[in-house]
Amino acid sequence: MILVASNSLTTPAIGTIFWAVLIFSLFFFVLAKFAWKPILSMIKQREESIKGSLAAAEKARKDMVRLQSDNEAIIKKAREEREIILKEARDVREKLIAEAKNKAVIEAEKIVEAAKAGIEREKANALSDIRRQVTILSVEVASKLLGEKLKATGEQEKLIEKYIKDVELNSN
Amino acid sequence: MKNGKVSYLFFTFLLLLLQIPLAGQKSHHSPEAEDKEFNASEFIIEHISDSHEWHLFTKKNGDHVSIYLPVILYSKETGLHFFSSKQLAHGHEHKGFRLETEGDYAGKIVAVDESGQILEDKIPLDFSMTKTVIGMLAAALIGLWLFLALSRSYKKTGISHPKGIQSFLEPIICFIRDDVVIPNIGYEKHEKFMPYLLSVFFFILINNLMGLIPYPPPFGANVTGNLAVTMTLALFTFFIIQINGNKHYWRDIFATPGVPFWLLPIMIPVELIGMISKPFALTVRLFANITAGHIIVMSLLALIFIFKSILVAPVSIFFVIFMDCLELLVAFLQAYVFTLLSAVFISLAVSEEHH
């Protein structure tokens, strides 16, 4: 015969309750302190780190996309700027060339003018000189023809000046 | 394949009908054993009941070989007593105590006087470490070892991926957390109740599974099919509910909103019954499910002895294996249900909004 303990099937035995309380309390408190707390915190940490990593990866991906679009925008802008700068440079160059040309033309004109003026002056001088010489010569010729009549007097000189003036007035 | 199985079963049933007696069965039995009619209900009750000894096997001459468990008694008059249950075997008296086998005190240790008369006013309190207690203790130690080892392994692996035992236990822990506790109690408060609910889940689960393994000790004790054990676990849930119950919970019981005050004398007892019926439901559900499973398995095995034919054995074993598979499911299911209901009852007591 087995030593069946009390009518244990339908009546909860006080001794079993006592041991169950004791054993389960110990089981619960020891595990709560030394098992569940570290295990659950570790699982939670892991989950948070996974969540964080995923979020970081997602953020990095978005950043990449943004950076790429930024880069493209920057490149586009740079290209535009380059175009503008090149255009400006071209304009400036053309302007400079035009200016230089203008200046050169003006200078040349000026020089030509000056040269012309100089030539005119020289020509006038030369002409007046020639006239003078011609007059002197004609006077000499005339005096030779006339003989010594008009010789070396102040009147001769005055007469030459008078003729030259008349000639100059006429030529003008 | 399938045909072969069917014909095998048919053959077995055919032989079963013929009831071929167990070869040499009668000649080997002692006269008393032969006379003694096999009592299936006694056979079953013995296996699912608590006991002061752990039966190992029975010799051919009918002697039982058992582990005798410690008896601890407290009597108001004589104080604490501590001795082996071997002293009480076969109806022996020891220190004025006797283990009754029949009558009003069947199964109880009673105090007796010199003439062997039961002293009804001196029944000692029995704190013996019975089969259930030893089984429960073993389950608790296995659980402690398992989860302390798990905790250590978490310290080692840190937050890297689960390894070894973690990959087996972590999904269960996460299942309890994500599908049982958080949906009921809510994320804000779940951390407070996780340790208890995990403890109760694994305590029940380990005991259920150990109860399914028939042999050797400490396996095979019907721990979660013991009313005292399930009641204790339910009372833990009960006290956790009462301690953590917020003002909504108590107002619902003692001043149910929307109920006229003259109805309160009816409502308060109703609410109190509701309060007590929760742990009662937990107690009975676990106890009945596990005990029923054990009874069915034992009944199927008893068939062999009822028919006194070894040819019933394959059929019995087939059905026992089937039942054990079912019991394996039940072991998980009842641990889950107990935890789930505990979580639901706790959530009713701690939720802020009104239902």
C-alpha cells in the first residue's frame, strides 16, 4: 500500500500550501532579482540598439540622398556660375578689345591730325620761306635790272616786307 | 506503409478480442496478489495523489521499493517532529503518530494514544515534504539553474545576437512579454509585472513537463495537478491584484459607478464574489486540466491490467503516446492560460480607464 498523503486530490493540504508558498516565493524572488531583471533589460537594450541602428541607417540613407541632391544642385549652380563668369570674361575681353581699338583709332587720328597740322605748318613755313626767297630773288633780279638805284637802303627791306605781306594776303 | 499500419492495428484488435492471457502470468504471482482484484481507480488515484513516499518499483513478491520522504509534523502539545516516512510504513506507529489508510482520516497522519485510538483533538499539522513538494522543489531548482544560467549567458553575450540556450528561451520570454503581458497590461506598467508572470509561467510549465515524464524521481510527480499547489499560485496572483489594485478597482467593488446606493448591499457581495472567483477559476482550471490528463494516461495503462493481456499494451501505448503529445500541448497551453488570465486580471485592477 502506498502511503497516500491525506485526501490530497480534492482537499488542499496545508503542508503542501506551505511548501508551495515557500518554494514559489524563493523561485520568484531569486529569478526576479538575478534572472528576469538582467535578461529583460538585455533584451530591451538589444531591441533598442536594433531600433536605433535601423533608424540611424535610415537617417544615413536619407542624408545620402539629400547630400547627393545637394551635390547635384551645387554642381549645377557651379556650372551656371562658370557659364556666367566665362560670359562676363568674354564680354570684358570684347569690351577691352573694342576700347583698345577705339583708343588706338583715336590716337592714330590724333597723331595723323598732329602730323597733318605739322605738315601744314611746315608747308606754310616753307611756302612763306619760298615766297621770301622768291621775293628776294625777284628784288635782286629787279635791282640788278634797275641798277643800283634801289641799293642797300632801308627802303628796299620795307618794300620786300610789303610785297610778302601782299603775297601772303593774296594766297590766303 | 499505410496499409501495413492498418493491418497491424486490425491484428492487434483481433487478438485483443481473443483475450489471450499473459503467458505465465498466473504461475509467477504470489497467492495474495492473485486474489487481489486489480482496482483501476485505486491504481489511478495512487499515481495522481500526493504521497509520503516515492514509489520506485514493486518486487516480484509484491514488496514495494520506495524512497521514503521526510515527515515533518507540528503538534501543539509536542511541538515539531521530524522523521522518515519509513517509520510509518505498513501502519506502524512512531512517536505516537500513525498514517491512517482508511476511515475519516484516510491518508492523514494522526496522533494516537497507547491503545491505538485516534486522538481527534490532537491532529498534528502535516508539513511533510511529500512527493509533490519534492517534485516542485526539483522543478524550482531546474528552473533556477536554467534561468540563472541564461542570465549569465546574457551577461556574456551582451546585446549581440542570441546564442545557445538564449535562442530557445528568448522567443518564449518575448512571446510572454509581447503577446501576453503588453497587450493586456500595457507598455507603461508591463515591466512591473513581467518578473511575476514569467516566473509563474515557467514554474507551471516546468512542473507540467516534469509531470509528463513518468520516471525516475523527481519526474512524474503530479505537482500542477495538486489543488494546494494551483491554489497557492492563484493566491499569489490574487494578492498581487489586491496589492496593485488602483482606486478605480476598489471603487468598482465598493461603490460601483452608476449603481443606486440602495443596490450596493447586493452589488458589493457580487463584486466580492467576482474578486474571489478569479483565483478560484485559475486554481481549478490548472488542477483539472493537468489531473485529467494524468487520469487519462493512467486509465489507458490500466486497460492492460484490466484485460490482463500483454496484447493490449501496444494499443494502450499507442494511445498513451497520443495522449502524451496532447498533454505536451496542454502543458504549454495551461501555463500560457494561467499567465494570460493572471495578466488579464491584473490589467483589470491596474487600468486607468473605465470599462
